[in-house]
Amino acid sequence: MTTSTKKIQIEKISKYAVWVLALALIGLAITYAFLVNQTVLNVVEREKIEKGITLLSSEVSRLEATYISRAQKIDLNLAYQMGFSEPKEKKFVSRAPLVETVSLNGE
């Protein structure tokens, strides 16, 4: 009777182990599918971001070229055409120091 009881317990344990392994395999398969899906979505998102970076970089280059071409056209004649004139009296601005000088020897 003890051998048959042990045999029945081993059969129950083996059925339980099969179910646990089957559920673990299903869980791993679901996890694998989820991770592959996330990887694909991340790659697609990265490609979109790279295209955006390329577009922004070309726009910055275009704006820099426009700035350089316009900056080269600025001269004294253009300033006179726009209504600027030489000042009659030149004034310079100076600022008083914000803090007094402090020495370490207490003077």
C-alpha cells in the first residue's frame, strides 16, 4: 500500500510539474513576444527621430547660410541708408564696482 501511495503521489507531482512548466513556457513566450514588439516599436521611433534631426539640421544650415550672407551685406553705407548717422559727441559708459575690495590682512 505504501508503494501504490508513493506512486500516486509521484504521478500527482509529475502532473503538477508538467502544468507548471507549461505555464512557465507560455509566460516566457508572451514575455518574448512583448519584448520583440517593444524593440520593433523603439526602432521605428528612433528612425522617426533621426529623420526629424536631419530635417532640423538642414534647416539650421539654411538659416546659418542666410545669416552669413546678410551679415556680409551690413556696412556703413547701409547704416546711412537706414537713417543712422555718426554721433556728434562720443560718450562712454563705465560702471562702478558692485562690491568694495576686501583684503585679507584687514586694511
